[in-house]
Amino acid sequence: MAGLKDEHLYAGFIRAGRLRADPPLLEREEEQAELGRVVAALGEGRPAVVSVTGRPGFGHNALLRWAGRLAEERSLRVLRVSGSLAERDLRHGAVTQLLGLLGEVAERSLRDLRGRQEPAGLPGLPELLHTARRTPTLVTVEDAQWLDPASVQWLQALVRRLSNDVPLVLLVGRTGLYPYGPDWLAEAAPSPRLTHHLTVRPLSPRAVAALTERICGTSCDEAFAATATQAAHGSPAVLHAALHCFADAGHRPTADRVPQLHTLITGIIGDRAGRALRGLTDEATAVLRALAVGGDLLDFPLICSLAGLRSVHESRLRAALEMAGFTVPEGSYERLCMPIVRTRILEDMPAAERAALHARAAHLAYQIVADDEDIARLLLEAPPVGEPWAVHALRGGSGAALRRGDFARAATYLRRALDEPQDPLQHAHISLDLAGAEAVAAPAACDRRLTTLVQAPDEGEPWAQLRVRAVDMGLARGDDAWGRCAAAHALAIAHGSERDDLIALYWYAAESAPEVCDLPAPDLPALPEHPLSPAQAGIRAWQLAARGRHRARVAELARRALDAGNAAPALPRLVAVRALWFTDAATEAEDRLAAVIAELRRRQSHPTLARALALSAELHLRGGRLDAADRAADDAERVLPVAAWHPLAASHLIAVRSTIAQEDRRCDEARALARTPMPPGAEYGVYWPYLLYARARVAIEEGHWAEGAELFKETGRWLLRRQWANPIVLPWRSMAARACLALGDQDQAQRLIREELTLARQWGAPSALGLAQLGAESVDHQDPADGAHGTLRDLGELPTRLAYAWVLADLVTEEVTKGERATAARLLSELSRLTVTRTSGRLAERVRWLTAQLDQPAALDEDALPEGWAALSPAERRTAELARRGLGNREIAEQLGVSRRTVEHRLSSTYRKLRITSRKELRARSRSTERDVTDAV
């Protein structure tokens, strides 16, 4: 509320100038009519007792003042007194005010009240009754909830003495915060006919709209009035103060200014709540504090128990709190009406008392079997309680937070759990769980915590397993340098299975290093050629698979690693899954991976789980199951957002997502993902070539063949530095060969594809060999032999379905381009039977175009084509063919599914190769033809 004058805001009252006046009495017609009748009866000599009750700020005191003015207008005597928070403990405070207004007749009684000794009887009461018989009198008592006990007794005595010969009306205004019970006036009255009870209600939106127009000088819309009413709970005083501040700030009452009004209202309510709290009884204060701490979990009887009240009139206390505006009922519960009220109540408590109250509330919540996270929220504000249930609840709350993706909250619960006294091993396990949550919320803190766990000197099998899991989790973050150092440090004291697992993890990190070396660091053992340890078997399987050697042995080692289940670290099992998949045992590998993912979900090891899900997305993608790949990638990012991945590992997920987007025809998204700026050092990560490969695919898609060829070659250079020669890892050679062919470099294309054929034969997997053979046929422009038809059908059932489908689609395109319609039709029939042609939008579009071309009449011979046509790449031919038919660049781009810039680039290259300067020359140098060999890239 910056910029507002201090006198405009206050702790419950309006000060200064025009803001000192009462708010207008809107929607108080019934109460005014009743008070008018009482005043009229007083003029006729009839007494009455009237109580006006309402929540603070609802205008009950304003009604008393209105009635006083009305009585004065009718020449009746009006005596005004009020209760005060400051004088609540001053004996006979209100009586002293009243007698002071009587003048000389009450001077003696006043001296008695002000004397040192307790006055006898009821001083001043006879004088008041005597003067009232001569002069009809209206006595108004504002804020009666703050009257001192002696004044209450004096007023009760006054009420008991009222009779028809005493023309006196007692008009009392009060809130529900009344310590003497709601019916103290009625119980004292000699006749029920003398008493009247009025309750003021909150304002409606209609009244708020009228108040807004009166203060702001312009009408407001319905949304503004409704929001203001809800925010202020219909309180006239709050609305009056807030709207004056709102208008003084120059705002207009429109819906777009609701946030500013809401801020003002919240601040004013907070100020009023703070003032009202100071006027509560000790009993009400204790209950409100208990509600502020445990009101969301505990019913009202338990709240009273939490407040330390053993015997209390619950219904009366609830009614008083509700009338005071602090709470609203909800079955057996009482709810604080606004967050700001809770905040002010808690701020008003001493810190030690607040912490102790949270601890008691947590224990009560545990006893009634509340949710773990609800208990954990209470324990966050409590000191250590030293009970096992507290640790259990905090860990359970952390699990609930992790399941909904609130990693910061989960980490907060676990840090609090570490404050509880517990044995060192349990403390270490909680630290490991905390590291898993911090991997998302605070990665640097995760690394430090894992380092501490790895360096723990304790002995025994549980500690050994803990250290291995810590190294496994840290490596899953992607920092291979940290992994090598951590594993080497832990190996110094390790023995038995722990030592075997740490050796495996060390070599996993070494395999991921920028430059792979088969020699270990000094004093570290080499990875055995024939390992017996499951973890070492998984690493060795991956080494052999990446190098393209001993396929049968790779499958044996991978299965040995996976058979160990959770007895082996997760990362060696993940690379074992990849190695087994490369042997063409795809179904088995994916089933094993699903089991690993289920286990990691139970352990809530987020970095490792994210890596497993990214691998799942990649394998689904390779198999042409794009929907499953997209779901797995989404899941990986939910488990560990990309921003939390280590730069050395993030490239994998980004590359997979880019390729999925490309296959789904989300070209802009694929391009943006592939070109995501990576932090320094990412190029040294083990998954960097995957991102290079994805970038190359995007470049080829856009017609940048030279850029694509260079990116594919850079992918290969990176892989070869690590001795990863197996073409099934990434078929960069065949893709680079296609790009070289498009650029006219036939010799380099053939060298690349022959090298891939040689390495594929060395590996021996049918999928790798078949893809290399198909690529060779495409590069060498050979007709697919009839005998290869069965091989093609078999390849369609192998794991690399997506890559196979695209090679086959390119073959069909080439056959259509050459006019070999029979061969093209046969290959297209094979392609159309593949499921992947229905899951990949990009591939499905290519199939539709090819089908349309084969359904058209046969094309003219090559004499109808311009001279030099054969020198064009397939993409250039397709683009030029559409240009010959008269299509504009925008139409060509739409039909080919590429950008207009790509079309312009292809046409410029075509004109250069054909030695022409425009599409007019292109059409002039060739006869019109119905052939259209376009396809979707």
C-alpha cells in the first residue's frame, strides 16, 4: 500500500479527516426501523434493553450512534459509554464514564469509585434511575465485549431494575468475542418483552457497488463488486477504508484493478485481526492459536485439547469465534476465515511456544492417523521430537511430494528428518533419499551430499550397499569425472561385492570420459575380460557392443548383469539393456528395462530413473513406437526436468525429443530442440553424438546437405575417438553417404557405405547388416534383387524398424524417380505393411505421396527432361518437378513439408547445375509431363 498516507490505515479504526466518519449504513433498514421503534417507545416512557451484535467492522457501533442521534433529535437524553481494550482491566471503567455524564448528582458516587476502598453497593445506580424517571434516557454502550466485570455486574443490576415507570433504554453493541456469554442481558431482564436482539449481516454485492460508486465517484462492474464483497467478507468498515485508499491511489473500479483492491483489503483485515487478537480472552486466544496450527487436520474437540482446555463450553466458544469473524464452521471443524488471519495469529505467538504447539499438533495428527505429509508440514515448524513416528511421517511426506513432482518440498521434509535423533545408518539412508530429491531442486547440493556418503568410513554390508548406490546415483547425473574420483576413493576401503561394483562403476565413468583409455588409473584394477560380477558383466557387454565385437558374448554378459536384479547397480544394468537390444533381442531387452524402471520408481532414485526413461524413449523411437517414445520422454522430464540434468547427460533426452518431434512433423519444435544452446562442456559428454546426429537430421530435412554431411561425419569422429565402431549405435555412415550422394560426391558415399557394410558383417546382427545392405543399394543405385524381398520382410520385424522404414522409403523414391514403377510398387507394398508408417506422421506423408505417384499414368521418357537432370539430387528433382508444373515456392513448401527457404535453396542449386537462371527456362527446356515424383521429406 505504498504511496498511501499513514493516517488512512490503522489497526482497526479510521483516523483523520473525512475517514473518521462512520461508513454509510447500507442494507441496515430493518435494524434502523427496529431501533426507531425503540426510540419512539422511549419517548412514550417505555423501557427496553437492546443488543446489537455483529462481526467486527459490520457496523453495530454505527447503528448505536445513529440511534443516539435520532434520540437527540427527539429531545431525549443520550448517555454514551464504550468499552476499551486499554481499560478492560480497569474496575468500573464503563460505570465511571456513565456517572461522569450525569453531572453533580453523581459526584459523590464518582468519588467512591475513585477511592482506594471498594465502594459499597452499586454506586451511582440509584441516581441514574432517579434522573431517568424525570428525563427519558438512552444509554448506549459501544464495544461491550471489552467491558470490565464490575461494569457488567452494574449494568446487569440496571437491567433488573427496569420497569414501566423507568423510561430508560439500554442499547449495547458488541461482537461475538464476549467473555460473559451471549445472553447476559436477556438473563438479567425482568421480562422477555423488554429485550430485543439485532444481528447485523454482511453487505451484498449490490450494496458494495453502491458504496463503491459513492466513494470512487463512478459505478463499478459486477465482477469488481463481487470480488470486493468476497475479499472483505462483506465488512462495511473494511470496504470503506479499502475503497478510500483505492480511490486516493487514482484507481478506477474495474475488473483489471481487482488485484490492487484485494491487496488493500488483505492488509486492512490483517491490521484489524491483529488488534482484535489483543482483545481476546485467554481461552479464545489459546483456541485460535491451536486453530492456526492444526485447524486443517483436527476437529474442534481436539483443537480444544491442543489448546490445553479441559472443560469448555464448545458450542458457545465456536459461536463466539464465528461471530467475531475469525472462523467459519465446517461440520465438526472450525476453519480460520482468511490466510492473513492465520498469519497474524502465528506472528503474535512467541517463537518457542509456536514451535511447541506445532509439535503437539503433529503428535495429535499422528494419533488420528492423518496423512504423512500433513504431519510432516507440522513437524517442519516443530523442534526435534525424538520419536520414530516423526521420521516415518517426514519420509512419507517426502514421498508424497515427489509423486506430485514437488522436489523442493520433498527435500525440505528430508532435511527436517535429518534433525531427528536416529542411528547413523538410517541417517545416511535419509541423506541418500535427500540427494535424490536435491538432484532436481539443488543439483550442486546433491553432488556434495553424495560425496559425503561415498566417503563414509563405516564398515559392514549395509554401508557398502549405500556407498555403491551413492556412486551409482552420482554417475546417473552424468558427471563422469566425479564418478571416477568417487569410485576410486571408495575403492580404497572396499572389499568383496562392493569392490566389484565400484570397479564396474569406475569403468562406466571411464567409458563415458572424453577420451577413452583401456588403462586404469594407478592402483585401480582393470575391468576383467571375462568378469564374474554382474555389474562388471554389464559394463563389459556394453564395451564389446559399442565396438561391434562378439555379439553372442555380448548377449551372454548382458543377461548375466540383468539376471542379478537390484543386487547390481542400476547404471551397469542400463548399459546391459542397450547392449542386449543391439544384439536384436529387443523384446527381451525392453522387458528387462521395464523391470528396472519399476524398481527405480519404488526407490525414488530420480537421476537414475530419468536415465532409464530416456533410454526407454530412445528404444521405442528406434522401434517406430512414437507415442510410447513421447510418453517415456515426457516421463523422464517430469522425473528430472532438463534444467536439472548434468550438461554431459542432457544431450541424450534433447536429441530423442528432437527426433520424435521431427517424425511427428513438428518441424519447428524439432529444430528448436536440436539447436538448444548447451552449456560449456556438454560436447564432452557421452551423449553428445546423439545431439549431433539429431542436428544433422534437421539440416537434411531443411535441404542443407553440406551441413548435414559435416554433422554426420562429426558424429562419427566423436564415436571413433571412443572406439564405438558398431553401426547400430548410430548409423552415421549411411546417413553421411546419402548426404554426400546428394552433393555429388559418389566416391565418398560409396566408401562410407562399404565401411558400414564391413562393420555390420563383423557385428553380425541382422538388423545392422540389413540396414547397411539397403543403404548400399540406395547409394550404388542397384535394383533390389528379388531374393532380397524376403530379407526386407524379415527386417521389418527387427528392432530398428524406424531406420529400416526410412531406408526403404528412400529406395521407393529412387525407383519412382527412375521410372521403375514395378519395383517401386513392390517395395511400397512392403513399406505400407509396416506399423511405423502409421505412427510416424512424417513417414506416413511420404507413403501417401509415393502411393499417389504410382497411381498416376506412366511418365514420359528421359528425353522429356531437361539436359543435366540426372545430376540433381533426389530432393532437388522433386522440387524442380513441382516448379516445372507451375507451383509457387509456398505451394511447393506445403506439398513437400519443408520451409520456403529450403525450396529456394534447392531451386538455386538446380538452376546452377542445369545452367539456367529461372523457372521459365526450366519449363521452356522441357515438355509438359504428368509425372510428379515428389515426396514428403
